Amino acid sequence: MANYDWKFSTIGGMTRVNIESGEDIRHLGELDQKLWTVLSCPVSGLEFDQKTLQMLDTDGDGRIRVNEVVAAANWLTSVINDPDLLLKKEDVLPLSAFNTENEEGAKLLASAKQILANLGLEKDSISLADTEDSVAIFAKTALNGDGIITEQSTQDEALKKTIAECIASMGSKTDRCGLPGIDAELIEGFYGALAAYAAWKQAAEDGKAEIFPYGDDTAAASEAVNSIKAKVADYFMRCKLAVFNEASTQALDVSATRIEAISDKDLSACDSEIAQYPLAHLTSNNTLPIDGRINPVWQATFAKLNAIVFSKEFEGAKEITEEQWQAVVAKLAAYEAWTAAKAGAQVEGLGLDEVKALIAADRKADLLKLVEDDKALEPESASIDAVNKLMHYYRDFYKLLCNYVSFSDFYNPSEKAIFQAGRLYIDERCCELCIKVQDMGPHNATAGLSGMFILYCNCVSKKTGATMTVAAVLTDGDIADLRDGKHGLFYDNQGNDWDATIVKIVDNPISVRQAFWSPYRKLGKFIEDKISKNADAKDAKVVGDLTAKADNPNGGKQPFDIAKFAGIGAMVTVAIAAISGAVAGLIGVLSQLEWWKLLIVIAVILLVISGPAMIKAWLKLRKRNLGPVLNANNWAINAAVKVNVPFGATLTEVSKTPIVVKGNDPYAIKTPFWKKLLRWIIALAAVFAILYYSNFFGWVGCDCLKHEKKPKAQTEQISSAPAEDPVAE
């Protein structure tokens, strides 16, 4: 700060540093961090280009911190020869603006020219739109520096075919042009799979007799044996238990009772239940019948085994022993071990002949060389990406500073801060200060410290079905008709409309004027609630009494009590007399006051009632601060963001309608003649009272209406002249 002459101004009631020149941006790293308005802000939820924010977030933690802003400022001002251009916030940069005396600036200029050449453009400037379309930039180039090669990366037809087969077998990666391609990792995996698959198939050729004991039917035999292996083991165990305990045979076999239990069902739909029955009836010699005396659910499997295994191994046999069954299982072990060791399955779809052809051609080295040639262009391609980064910073960086170092955009009527999400129309008002909220619970717990009146609204887009929550700050107008559930309309900054519903209100003063009327509003609501509750109670009592009388017309009738009636009348009379006396006393006291004193008394009474609320509102309005609202949205606010009364009035527009002198509403409520007459009588009486007590009639010489006040005390006047003595003469 000592080495650079910073300029300061008062913005929003706080002294903030001015960022108004390219030199200010160049020296940003010298600014004391205590003078920054913001120390960090989130990347998401802002009305700001997301690509620019992600580029600024160099450590990828989802937040933009002071050191990242300073680093961006240093880089940006070093590669551009006139930093004042940044204040224009344009998206077109003249080629002459690149600082060629800086090594990186010279590289960026060369890359900018290459981009224009690749796009077939001849001009002396480059735009953000030119740098954004990487597909178009690299569309006409065979190699683009990303280490991924495509079929367009070579003119060799055989190599193109190999690349296509590699993609079909191993999958692909997308290169800068948006095309599917392969890199060194996929190439290595492809040729590894080719070799493994060929070796696996060769092993089958070498051990064919052992691995395929049933020839081409070996796979089907293995599948059938494995599907019924557990059921056969269960059968032989039942046979052994029956030998161990002959009395258990009936329990171990299929009982007629179990079959009877499902006999009334559609048995064709009972496969899963029938499959649980024993495989076959237990035999006395512990053998397994293979001639059709099998559980119906398993008969098809046994028929297949009979055709491809049992007929060859046990020709003419009707039963087999457990040992014979185990021999069949063991014979298939070599096949199952071979299938379990299957390798290179990714390339199986190519067929063994094509796999062998690819291995024989051995184009692996050629593919890897092509990848290396592509990678050699990586620095040049990275520089092209840097040009895109430069264009994003060139357009957006100054706007970020106006919402980060200072909050000048927020206090500028012609700009919008990057946290302002749109406008909320509700209750004849337009709220300009609306902020997106990620989690309303923690947010309103902190935002309440701001001293602002906040409406939390759930917003739903009827076009897209998207939802969001906004916190709308209300800074002007009345609040009488605002409540949970009230509907409004929210417009985002793109002009899209959202249905908005109030779900929570954080109540704080809006203005001193509104605070003046708040005690009377609360009193009126209290009286209204009391009257409403009393009316409801009376209504319920009347309905109850009528219901009781309807149920029992003659029951519970009380005789008229003259004494009780007289007592009630006396009480009412006393109450009326007390009230009348109090009113008369008050009028008597006030009548002794001069007119100007009467006005002072009325003013004092109003101040006693409204004064505390107004003072409280004034104190809160002086401290109204947007900082807690933004802190609740993961900002780190370093200085107060005050919203005083004059500035707050600009954030909420209240509807204004012309005064209609003569209305033409056919449904307007007509004022009865007696009410009009009563109003005139009251008005004339008030005027007369003021004139009378101000002794106006005495001033104009009207003795009959002259108001003479009696002196409060009279004293005897003693004449200084000697009294005459009648006796003396």
C-alpha cells in the first residue's frame, strides 16, 4: 500500500478502495488484504460466467480467494500491453494489444493467429467466440496435442481400420475435436487383450482331448451338470439317511400330503415349488434313475444329459451310482478350469482369425508413434487454451473486481451485483435484491442478523420444472398483507419467469414510517382477534343453546328472577356512569388547555405510543447490513455492506397509481346520507371547539361567543388612599 497511491471513496457508507484504472489492477497484489471487501466467494450460484469462475479457481476447491484474484491480475496485466482495456469489459481483443515483450504474451499472440488460421479467418482481432469452439479450431487438423488419435489422424487405411477395431473392443476417449479416439493406454490394453485371447484359444487346441471330453457338446454338458449338481448331491444324501434310519424314508421322500396341498392350483405355474421336491423317489440300492423317473421340473435337464453324456458313458443303463455321477463331474473339471481362465474377452467379438491377423500385422508401434506425434503439439494446444482463458479474463475480470475488491456494482444503479439473481414481483412491489439460497435452514439462521426484512420464496419454473429458493430483501412499502403461502412471480436475469411462494419471513423494520404505525396495527389486530374469538364463542354458545332446546323444548327452563335482573341493570348503570365520568374528566382537563397546548399533548401521546418502535427501527435501519446474508451463502465478507434508507428505497419499487378524482366503479360502496351528515357535524364541531378555545370569537368582537377564562386566584386590592370617617365630620 505504501508503494502505490491508492484512491479511496465512500461507497455504501464505508470507505473502499477505487479500482478505476489498469494500473490499479496491475498493483492489486500490493493492496492490504484488510481493505478488500471480500476475502473469498463461492464458484456456484452466481450470476457470472461459470467457465471464467472455474478458470479463476486454480486449486479447484470451489471458492475464489484473494491470492487467486491477485495471480489472475498479475498474469493478465503482464500479457496485455494496455491494462486500461480491461475496464471496457469487451469480448474482442485487438492483436496489437498482446504484449510481445513478454515471453508468454508473444506465445499467446502466435496461438491467437493460429486459431484464426485454423478457422480460416483473416482479421486483426480475436474474439471470445473464436476461442470457445475448440471443435472448429481443430476440425481441420490431423493432430491436436491431446494425446488422443482418431481415424482422421492418419491416411493409412489399414491403420484407420485398426483404430476402429480398437475402439469397438476397448471403448474410446473423446479428443479436442469431439471425435472418438484412442490413447496409449487403450492401445496397450488392446494388444494385450489380443495376445491373451490368442494364447487362451491356443491352450484349448493343445489340450483339446482333455478340455473337450464331449467334443462340441462339452459346453452344453457342463452347463447341464452345473445346473443340477446341487440337486443330485441332495438326492444321494437322502438315500444315505434312509439307509441310516429306515423309518425316515417316508419323511425324506415326496409325500402325498405335499402334492395334495397344491393339487387345487394350476400346477404348470408351480414349477418353483415342485422344484423343491426331491429329485426322484429314493431307491433301495442308493442309485439315481436316469430313464425318466425324475421330478418333472428336472426332466428336461436329464434328457439333455442322457443324450450327450449318459448314453455315451453308461450305454443302456437305467440308473447310475454316486461314484459314476462324480466321475462325470470330474471329467468336466478341465473344461471348467479352462473357461475360468478365459482372457482377452474384450476382443472376442473380432473372431479368432481377425485376432491372429492383427497380431501378425503388429501395428502397435505405428499407433504409439502417432500418439507421440500428437503429444508433441501439446504446448501449442495448451497455448490455444490459454488464449481462451485470456479472453474470458479480458471480458469478465474487471466485473469480478467490482464485486470483490469493492462493491461498486451493487451500489451502481445501472449495474447488478453478481449475487443478484433477478426480480420478485409481489404485493404491488418489485424486489430487486434477490439472492439464490442453497440451504434455507442454516441461511435464515445467519441472515436474520442483517437487520433486513427477508422473504424466503420457493420458485418453480413451469417451462423446465426446475426449482430454487431465493431470499428477497424488502426495503420499502407496507407489510400488512405479506404472509406465508402468498404467491408472487420471480423473473431471473435471463427473463424466465418462475412461480414464487413465500415459505418463511424474517421480520425486521422496513422504515421509520412503517414503525410509527406498527403499535396501532398490533393493537388493531389484538382487538380484532379478541372480537373474533368472542364472536366465535358466542356463536358456539347460541348454536349449543338452540340445539339443546331443540332436543328438549321444556327441559331446563329457569323462572324469571327479578332481583337478578335488577342487579345486572345496576351493574351496567354503574359501569356506564364510571366511563362517562372518566370521559367527562378528560374533556374537562383538556378544555382548560389552550389550543397549542392541546396539540402538544396529542403529539406527546403519539410519541409515547410510537416512539419506542420508531427509535428501535431507526437504530436497526442504521445498522442494516447485507454481509450476513452473503456470509450465509458461503461468502467471506470482510467489510460491512450497508443498506441505508435512501439506498434501500432503490432496491424495492412500490407501485404508484394516479389519484382518481371521480371514480366510475359501479360496485363502489355508497356512503349513507346519515354518515355524510355525521361527518360534517363532527368536522364543524371540531372547528368550533378550536376557534372557541383559542378565543377567536373574542378577537373578532363577538361578545356572545367570547370565551373568558376565570382567573385561577383572586387577591384583594388595598387602596393606598385614606378612608373617609363619617363620624369625623
